[in-house]
Amino acid sequence: MLHNLARAAAIAAFVAGTLLAPVPAQAGGERSANVRYSDLNLASATGKAMLERRVASAADRVCGVANEQMPRLIAAARRCAATARESARPAIELAYRNAANGQLAARDMSVTVAP
């Protein structure tokens, strides 16, 4: 169990950050946001739904979905957001498994959303 916790902590450290704090896009730089979930009970449907909403919101922000007005750019932003949500899926699934096994989230656990 400690091995699994250490593994989860290592993965979480890789994706650690603050609640929905997008990293500003640099010219040619990578855009990402970290979504914290330590305040959620991921063993519950409500907690899982909240994490999914947070990830979707972060993906939309990282990809500028709300900022685009041209149809071609809106479609590209939506594709970017879908890719960003999928980039977070492995960490989300690990968090769900850990919660199902009774492992509590550390105070600073988060998932990264990036296109």
C-alpha cells in the first residue's frame, strides 16, 4: 500500500499545482493548468462530477474556448479543449482508483490539463 501511495504521490508531484491556475501561454510555449482536487471526496459521485467540471473548465480556459469568435478558431479551440481533457484522464483515473481503495488525497494533489 505504501508503494502505491508513493507512486501516486510521485505522479501527483508531476502534475501538482494550484486550483485552476492556468500558466500563461508564452510564444511557442506550452499552455497548461493545474486542477486541485484535495478538497473533493472522489469516492462519491458528487466529488467525481466536480472534478470533471473543474477539468473541463480548465481545458476551456487553457484553449481559449470562450475567447474565440471565428467559427474556424472556435472549432480549433474545442478540439484543443477535448485533447486537454484527455491529457488529464490518466491522472483522474488514478485519483479515482486511489479514492476507491480508501487512499485520501494529499493536500496538494492536482491533475494537469494541457493540449
